Amino acid sequence: MAHNTNFPNGGPNNTASSSADGPRKVPISMLLSNEEQTAMGILPASHWQQQFTDDETDEDVVPRARTASLTESIFQYRHIHGRTYHSDLGNAESWEPNDERHIEAMEIAHHAYMLTMGHRLYRAPLDKNKVRKVLDIGTGSGLWAIDFADEFPEADVVGTDVTPIQPSWVPANVRFELDDCNQEWTWPPNTFDFIHARMLVGVIEDWYVFHRQAFRTCKPGGYVETLIACTTFQCDDGTLKEDSAMSQWGKVFNEGGRRFGRTFEVYENDLQRKAMAAAGFVDIEYRDYYLPVGVWHPEKEAAEIGLWWKLAIEADIEGYLNYIFNIVVGWSPEETKSYADRCKKEWNNPNIHGYAIARSAWGRKPEYVPGNNERAR
């Protein structure tokens, strides 16, 4: 892949320094005016600062191949409203912070993903006797790669990300590399038995290009699998109102993705399956997961999933909102905080029955592909 930096024993963690140039800014011309937000059904930011009335309480219901030199520039993180983000790397523009608070939220989210998928790391029908080379794109804190390496001790697992926040103590068959998956991949054709990517909504510039590159670097007979969640909350009984914070969540994220060219509407547009098929993958399958975020579901298993998704988001809701709401859409940090407080109140209200959908999709590269050695275009 492009812009790889290999960290032989994992990456240094929690190092931050201010970039000399400061954070990149979304052009003012991209910011949504109040009129545009209203036309899209997005309530004005000031709405959330007016929501807390005297008759409401705050009580919660539930207690790297081109190799870049490893220099200080990699750790010259951008600072945005008190949070740190990855240093400049190609066209990378991650909307999630890389500081300690967000790393902890990622680790809680890993448990939520595992519960969602029935304590499984993948759904593709992998043969443990054949899987020898694995790529985890957007590895984040690296927990998926580490767990997969433990389950597949004979496989070499490479985790890539745009920021070096992975731990140093990892299994011997894991390594992490600094990489932007939106650049041209420079892995040789037919390298990997399994290519995995999780929660790259708002990260991938073009899902069709992404899957073409995955197809080229996947071995014949190998699999690619992605897991995503939609940002739009739904409700089947009318308890989620149009002017609720949960209803607004997807509107703002989806418009933010359109504004900075990395869609959050992967589920809505069925991009996983469409892009896999267009790239040439076969035997494409998928599974949808019901995420009743909050504390309301009466069934034990669903309630546990909903609780852990709530905990994962609340662990750093300001971090999840900061870039899209404050930088792309143009809210103030104070307005975004008021909105975040309203979200937490709704997730802790058992009378609001909102849920989201996650989807894992996987496909196999055929054993014979004409022009197999050609690079993806």
C-alpha cells in the first residue's frame, strides 16, 4: 500500500505534538448555512441549547510497498477544539480523534462489535488451514488484528491505519503499518487470504475503488469482509420523534459526509455488496444486525447489545461529533455539547425505542480471474 511505515513491535501510543501548520480547515464555502440546514431537515444548532427545561431531570436510568521514514512528523498531530487527530498523510481525513479518551472508546466499541456478531471476529467461511496472510484496514487500536492473530496463530496479520496508536506488546504474528487506504495500494497482486475492514463509514472516498484494490491484492479463493453501521436511527412504534436528537444524528452525519466527500450512507446505498460485485467478487453474502441503542429492549441479549453500543458512544460522544459537527457543518463546541447531552438523555430513556442497523458483508475472489495480475484501475 501507499505511505507505509512499519512498526516492528507495534506503534508508540499516546504521543501528541502540535502541527506547525495547525489543523486543516474545511473551506468556508463548504459549511452549511442555516437555510441549507433547515432545508435538509437539520434543526438549528441553537435548538439543543434551549432543550433543558425546569421540568426535566438529568437522572440517568441505568447506572505500510512505499515506506515512509518514521520521523517526528508522524506524531505531529492536528489539534481541533482540544482533541488530537492524525498527522498529514496523503489524502487521509479521519473524522475520529486519536487521543487516549478515544482509544478507550474504541476498545469499548470492540466489545460492542463482538457482541453484535455473536462473539465472532468475521463471518466469511475461512479455512484455518489455508489462511496465512491477513490485512486489517483501518485497524484503529488494533484489537481486531490482535484477536484474529490469536485465533489464527499460523497467519501473519498486518493492521494498517493513518495514526500509530496501536499497542507495542502484540502477538509475534501481528505488525502494524501507517497507511492511507484511499491511496493506491502497492501490495503485490494475490497477497492476502483475507482482507478485513470495520467501521470505515466516513473514511473511504470511493467504495468501488476500495474493493477493486482489495480484489487485486486478494488471493484467488480468498475473502474480503467489511462491517459497517448506518448513522440513521429508526423506530417502529413512534417513540422516536422527528425533532429528537437521535433523529437528527443521521441527518447531520450524512450531510457532513457529503460535504467532505466520504459517505456515511454505505448501508442506505448498499455499497458493500454493489462494490464487491462490481470488483468481481462472487458468493457475496451479508448479515444485518439490530442495534437497539439505549436501555429499552426487553430481551436480555438485545438489551446487552444496546447497552454496550450506548456505552461505546457515550465513552467519547464529543470525539465522535467534534469533526463532523464543529468543523464540517460549522456548529460551535458549546452547541455540539448541548446536542450531545440531549443524545445521552434519550439513550437513557427506556420510553424511546430507537435502533440502528449494522451490516457485515463478505465475498470471495474466484479461483481464476482473466488478467489477474493487472492493477486495479
